[in-house]
Amino acid sequence: MDHPLDVTQNIKHGKWELEGVNDIIAEHLIEWMLQLERRSRPCIRQVMRHPYFWEPEERLTFLVKISKELESGSSSDMVKKINESKAIDNWIQTVKDGPFHNLVKSTYTEEAVDLLKFMTDCYDNTQQRQEQVAAYFFEHFPVMFITIYKVIHQTRTMAGEENWTDRKSVV
């Protein structure tokens, strides 16, 4: 184990390891808080609004709202970035073996945005409770949420939308 002063020096030089962190959403928050450039780090308000502190149902609601926004066609740049992430592969085969297999449409592709649409269809068109839909998708596609969140965060922050993560507007 490193000496505490060594750890501090490593952080100051942008060298840290998060090997003990097993939650990719927590990892995202920690990495954001450890940015070398002060302006790149979140303020306490942003930390408290980070999805690490959201319930799974709030994360699901966020993804559903983003999906519906992307379907409106107004955010083609975000769609492109989400699909370019390549974080989600072979999702159609995974869901064909799951409880929502009857909702798989032949029009879906293997792109991440179509997984988001499929999840929204499950949310809108099943008798399953929100927590069951959230549990299924977050278990089978653990990187889906943070991948999409990162794209939205980067896009909206760069566009100057400071309050886009306010819970009232997101969930």
C-alpha cells in the first residue's frame, strides 16, 4: 500500500488508480473530482446532482427522457456520439433471451441508441414495474447508463447548459 503522501503526490500529477472501486458511476464521479484543472472539477452542487446519488428508477427515467428527446430528431450529434461509443455490443441477442423478448422489433439495429429505444419501449409497453425494468437493463447492460450520461454531460456542458442535471428537469 502506498504511503498517504505518495497518493497525494500521484493525485497532484494526475496519476491515480481506482482499482478498488467496483461501481462505474462512482468511478466517473471520482475521476471528475480529481481533474487536475480546477475548472474541470465539479462544484459541490454538481457532485450532489451526479447520478451516483440517484436511485435506479431515476436513472431509468433519465434514459427514457433522453431516448424520447433523441427520437424527436433534434439531437443528431448526440445520437452519433452515443453510437460511436461502442460500449454496447450484441444487445439484440441478449434481450431475445430475456423477459422482454416479445418487444424486439425487426427494425432495431445493434446501435446503442436502438437499445435505448428498446428500453423505452419496455418502460412504456409492459406491465413490469419501473424497478424491474431498471434492474434488468442495468444488470445486463451495466455500461449503458454511464456511457449515455457521459455523452449527454459533455454535449450539454459544452453547449453552456449549466443546470441540465437538475433533478426536476432530468427525472
